[in-house]
Amino acid sequence: MRLSLYLMALAGANIVLGFGYNWYLLTWLGPGRPTDALFAGMMIPQVLAAVVGGALTNALVPMLSVEAASRRALLGWTFAQAVLLATGGGAILLALAAPLWVPLTVPAFDADAVRLTIHLLRVQLIGVVLLSVATVQRAIHNAAHRYIWVEVTGLIATVAGLGVLVGGLRVWGVEAAAWATVAKAVLHGTLLLPAMGSYHGPAWGRPELRRAWQRLWPLMAGSLYYKSDVVLDRTLGSLAAPGVLSVYHLAHQAYASAQLVLGKAIVGPAVPALGRAAERGDWTVFRRITRRRLAAVLLIAIAGFIALVLVG
């Protein structure tokens, strides 16, 4: 319980800072087409980060939690390099083809706003690649029960990203917000890197890679469907008056924050234990952990809904 409280506090602080990031941006620049272009440019990177990151976490943490530390390091480096190649290649293709598909997602933007959206998208795709690799690093830490350090490093990176935003807005305008996400991803990955151990070249022939892919693709396919609402929301938002899309993004971020906190504080710490119980075939323990975590999430969600109705 104490671990969950610590994780909830750290995740909450991270989310508050992330919310403050967008609040400061909109307060400084004001909602308009530049900020709309930034958030429209976030659309595909955001979907990719959610689909890849969520699937990697759910597939790798149970797999790595039952491995010895030496094998975990080897597999971790292999997974990290595989994700770097896959997401890097995908990001390059999306960036090159952006002039073809971006106008379809922002039909009401004029030519200048479309060009700005494409530029900001390409910058943010760099951050997506780095965040995807960092997801593998977080999975290694979580499998070893180093949950606190993962959240602390994320908090440090968020503070640094906020600093880049505050200092850069005066010079680069809205482009500083895109580069701030890249700076955050670079710092987070750097802070998580030492605990991965000595570098290992990719072991492409490992059966764990094939098993991981077998677990990943259905998770990514399902997540892609559930996350597609982001594309629809941003496309419809682009049809509204300038600035509406930016305000909607801020409101949606506040709405999703509670889910993220619960996932990190309540659900995340249970995954390694569930993985080990499944590996042993101990379904009694598996069901007990699941019921307890489900009850905790349900009670907190009900309390949060009541609070929202009363004081929202």
C-alpha cells in the first residue's frame, strides 16, 4: 500500500507538471492556429506512443519479471534496439509522407498552418522514437521492482522539459514546445540507461523476440482501435474556430490524468506478480491479486467521479 501511495504521489506530480506545461503554453501564446498546429501535430505521435508504449509495457514486464538479472539485461538491450529500428523506420516514413497525409487530418487549416503542423509533427516524431525506447527501459526497471526510480526520473525529465519550454517560448515560439518534448525524452532515457547494465549487441535469434512479437501484435491492434478516437477528435477540432482545438486538448489531458495515475500506482506494480503467478500456473494467487487491484481501482474511480460531480 505504501508503494502505491508513493507511486500515486509521483505520478500525480508528473501529471500536474505536464498539465502545467500545456497551461503555460496556452497562457503565454494564447489559443490560436499556432497552438492548434502543435496539438494537431501531436495527433499521430500521441497515438503511436500510446499504442507502442502500452503494448510494450504489457508484453515485456511479465516476460522480463521471470528472467534472471543477466538474461534480463541481454533481452532488454535486444528489445530496445529492435524498438529503435522499428519505430525509427516508421517515423522516417511518416515524416517523409507528411505532406500527403497531414492535410487530410486538418481539413480546415490554411496552407501556412498545414506547413507548421508538418514541421512540428516531424520534431515530435523524434520524441516518439526516444519515448518508445524508454518504454523498454521502464519495463526492465519495473520487472526488477524499481518503480520509484522510474517515476522519479520521469518527474526530473518533465521539470527539464518545462524549463526548455519556458526559456524557449521567448525565442522560438510554439516550436519550443515541440523541442521540449524531445528534451524530456532524451533526459528520461539517459537517466534510465545506467541500470540497464553493460551494453549487449542484439541477439536477434532469441526465441523471446518471437514470443514478444506474438504477444505484442494483438495488443497493438486492439490499442490502435481504441486510440483512434484521438485522430477523430483532432480532425473534427480542426474544423472549429482557431484555438478551440488547443482548449479541447487541455481539457482532454485533465480527463485522462486520473486513468494514468491509477495505471501507474495501482495496476503497474501488480504486473510482475501476475506474470510470476502465471508462469507458475498459480491461478489462485493470480485471481486474488486481480480482485484486490480491481477493487482498489473501482473504489478510487467512484470516489473521483463523486468529487467531479460535486466540485468539478
